[in-house]
Amino acid sequence: MKNTIIGLVAMLASFAIVGCSPKSEESSASSEAIKIGMTVQDLSNPTWAGYCQAIAKEVKAQGGSMTFVACESNAGKQITQIENFVSSGVDVLIVHPADPAGVEFALKQAREAGIKVIAWDDNLKNADLAWLIDNHDLGYEIGKHAAKWINEKHGGSTEVAILNYPQLPILLERGNGIRDAIQELAPNAKIVAETSAINPAEGISKMETIFQSNPGVKVVCSIGGGGSVGANEAAKAANKITDDFGIFAADATQPELSAMTNNEGVRMSVTITGTNQDIAEAIWAMVTKLTSGESIEQKEIYRTLIPVTKDNVSKFLVK
């Protein structure tokens, strides 16, 4: 599988290379242009690489500038990134926190300096807006589609693996939602493995181990697109792709959608809000609202969950 991992990393390089070091999308606009700093957990994950690139492109098109970086899930590194953004004089900070409690003080200082803060996925105290997901509902949506597959393809009984990420509370909640749905809607299915996988490389290695220990696994549920993509690659390499094998996940990344189109292992993935462009436009709307001085009536904004299957994949696949 070493060659598979190398090939997958190469495939994702175009997504993630911009995050290896701070990358600025510069604008020719005046000094009044909005300046944004964004820090996320992991740009080796195609989900986040795609989000950041789309947002940076939209910001540039609107006459602003944006720098985005990854902290590699290191809270201390992320705090330093926030402090650097404050020192550089950004107008808006977008933070996908590695440690929600750990970044609060740094964000408090940022707001005291007049910087607006958008919290992504966590309802942080020191944020002006929080862009949120009901993660149990999202996990339940993944599990619901998996349970439907189990009932239709396997008469309600088969072996299931879950790729979760309990290191983060929000993803622990999502994993719990997956488990709840399967246990309620396909009670005779057996969850034989649960393990952590947040990116494609982890998805490959963890699924290799699962297939060795549990060769009868026919359904995989992943909390995100990184694990889903890796699981699909591992399933292809192990010749596990059959008409009754299915991977169900969230994020609906382009690699997932391509796999779905090609009738590989991915059968459903929930897109959250919509395409990367939809997300970029939503973020820009929040940025302009915050920087215009417009009053914020509601801090918490919950995102829409949209299941993507082969029936509607063409609406979300970038040609």
C-alpha cells in the first residue's frame, strides 16, 4: 500500500500545497480592502484545502486579501498563528480551533484589538459569529443512509466499521450520531471496528487493518471526507468494491464525488452548506456584515445538511 499512499498524496498535492506555509492571495485594491487571516487544523485534508482556496479566491474577487494557514492540530501553534495575524493587522480572523478552550484568550486579545472573529464549527465565547453544525444530526444523517443501504443490500445484517475522530468533541458527537442511527435503524448490523481517521493517509492505513481483522466489513461510515477518501482507496486496493459495499461520510469532497460517479465505494456524503463556492460566498457575506458595523442579531448560524448521492452528484461535482 506504500505506492497507494504516495499516489494519493500526490493527487491531493494540488489541494494542500497552499497550506504548507502561509499563502497570501494579494489584492490590488486600496488600503481600505478587507484583510483576513484564517487558521484551520489540517490542510492535508482535501475538505479544508478546498474550503480555504475557494474562500481566498472569493475574497480576492471582492477586492480583499486573505492568508490561510494550518496548525496541524497543534493548539500552541494555532495560538501563535492567531497572535501573528493580530500583529499583521487583519480585520477579520476565521478560526477552526484545534483546542476550543485553548484559543479563547488569544481571540479575546484579538477582539480587544478591534478584530472581528468568526468561529468555524465551535461556539467560542470570544467570537462575533459562530458558523455551526449540529454534529449529532450530521452523524445521524450519515448513519441513516448507511442503515438504509444495510437494510436494502444486506437484509438488515452486515459488518460495519466507523472511522471517527474522538480527539475533537464536535467529531466525537458526530461519531455518536452515526452509531445511534445504525443501532436504531439497522439493529441487526454489527459494528465490528471503530478507529480514528481524519485524513486520507489515516483512512488508508486504518482500513487496511480493519480489512485484515474483519474481512467481512461491507459498510464504512466516516465522520469526514478525509477518512472516506482513504477508505475508498484501501477498498479498491483490497478488491472490496462490490455492488453491496458502501462508504458513507460527510464533506462531499471532489475525490469523494468522483468516486461516487465512477461507481466506487463512496455511496453518499453529506455536503454542509453546498459547494465550496457556496461556502466561500457565505463566509464573504459574514465578513462584510461584520466589517460594515451592521448589528448582529444572532451569533449562532447553523449550516444546512445536504446528502449527495449518485442521483444528485452532478450538481456538486466540478467538471
